[in-house]
Amino acid sequence: MATNLALDDSLITEALKVGRHKTKKEAVTIALKEYIARKKQAEVIDMFGKVIFDKDYDYKKARTR
């Protein structure tokens, strides 16, 4: 899918240098993948303290079902 974006040239130039990417497309694609991964990690972090943990759960016994 072709998409036209108005991107900050200085940010793209810096991303190309820092990431050693060959193309703008590569830099943007990797940036989007890293953004998505970070957001997913944040969702997991938000779950800390919300999951009920049973201290007496015997995972070895559950394997024999």
C-alpha cells in the first residue's frame, strides 16, 4: 500500500545514521515495529499486580492430568 507522509527530514536523517539503515522505508518500518513492541510491553507491565497468583499451586501435579 503506497502512503505519502510528511516526515521531519532531520528525524529521518538522524534515524538513517543512528540505525545505519540503507533506506527511509527501512528506517520507518523498523521504527514502527519497535513502537509496537514497546506498546505491547507497556500493556504487560500494566498487568503487574492485577493477576491473581496462587502460592500453593503445584505446576508439576498439573502436568499429570
